[in-house]
Amino acid sequence: MQSIDTDTQLCGVIGNPVGHSRSPRIHNAAYEAAGLNFAYLAFEVSDVASCLAGMRSMPNFRGLSVTIPHKLAVMEHLDELEPMARKVGSVNTITNEGGRLIGSTTDGPGAVRALDEAGVSLVGKRVLFLGSGGAVRAVAFAVAELCSPAVVTVLGRSPERVGLLVEDLRGKAPGTFESGDLSADVGEAMGRHDVIVHGTPVGMAPDRDGETCVPSETLDSEHVVFDMVYTPRRTQLIADAEAAGATVVYGIEMLLNQAALQFERWTGKSAPLDAMRASVSD
């Protein structure tokens, strides 16, 4: 790490809990590779208002990543929301611009960047989202806004939450949007979509490792499969997709690319993505 002195710029992640976060490792590796006088720490926070008041008052406190459960709670304490964050309805990035706190979201754009890096274009494609939680919401808005897909379909287990997400997409984003039930409709939907984006906890270690909500026989070599789960790196869905000859995008690439966008926003420099990737390669 670089020497810490009175010019060091502080960044960090807030959440509760936050001990599991890989963000300090990723960001500090990036600062070291770029030779920047920045440091990144993890803060377990329960009092969001006081935390952000402190950030606002400290000129060297440059940026915050925001994770569960604070992505909604921080919004009322910010001075400005960027358009994408306002549409999504959550913030995962805060930037201190001379005492003004600006809220944005890099989750969706980070996922789009991960797909771009894998050589996957969504223009004119039929994109199927499995799940309707916050991560899916962020990525669905980014895909609709930035990628010109032919249709976006959301399948979930909660009809109310799926309906709300699709209604919001129809009201705030360009494109054609469909909805359905994850358990009942996934088999039929797989056959008429090109890109599959999985955003449920199914397959996540340790509790649901080895599980999948996609029948393996519905996968084929024409599919692109992007699993947002990154622990374990190679989920059962990814393994099944690889066996079917599909193009796969690992969830860790979304984590890395959303962090890279934060790095670039806070430092004004291009992110050293190779160094960031190496920091989480174990």
C-alpha cells in the first residue's frame, strides 16, 4: 500500500454486516497498481445519517460504496441523485464533490460492461432475467437504457415484486417488457430468449451451493448465461451452461466492473482491471 499521510484520500464500503466484503481488497489493489494515494476501508454502519454527515464534513473522504441494507436508506441524505440511480430507486456509490454528496449506481452499468468485455452484444436480443430483487432491478434498467434489447422478460417468485419492476420499467425505460412466474414459466421462456441473467440466491454458497433454478436440458449452445452469483465462482448454473456449450459470464466480473466504475469516478483514472481481478483470483 502507499504511505498514508494528510493527503490520503479515503474511500470505503458501508453495510451491516460488511465483514464479508471483497471491496477493500479490490479497491486497494487498484490504488496500489495505479500508484495513487488512496485507501479503502470497510465500515459496519447502523446510523446512516451520521455516517454521511461525517463524510460530508471531511474533504479527504472521497467516496463510499453502499451495500445491504443501506442502498435505499442513504438516498434521503444525499444532495443529488444521478438519473440512473433515481430510476432504479437505489444507490450503491456516493461521491463527495466538495461537501456535496452525489448518489449513483454502478451495479447495472458494471454488469453491462462485463457483458461487453465478454464480447456479448444485447442489441436486438431477447433478455431473460431470473429474479426480481435489487440486483436484477439495477441490471434490468441498465440493459434497457444502454443496450437496445428486443425484449426484456422478468421471471420471479413474487408476483407483486415482478409486477412492480415491470411496471417501473415500462414507465421509465425504453423497450418491450414481459413478466412471468419463475417456477412455472422458466422452461418455456428459456426456449425463446437469447441471454439469461440469473439474479436469485439459488446456487450461492454456503446455503444453496450446487442448486440451480434452470433445468439443464433447457440450455443450449446458442445461449449466453450470466450468473450474478459469484460465491462460488463456478456455480451449478455456470457448469450446466458450459456443458451445453453456451457462452458464460461469471458473476465476479460484474463485481469487478462495478468497482472499476467507482474507481474511475473517484480517481479520474482508468481502472487497472487486471490488478483488481488478480486480487480476488483465489
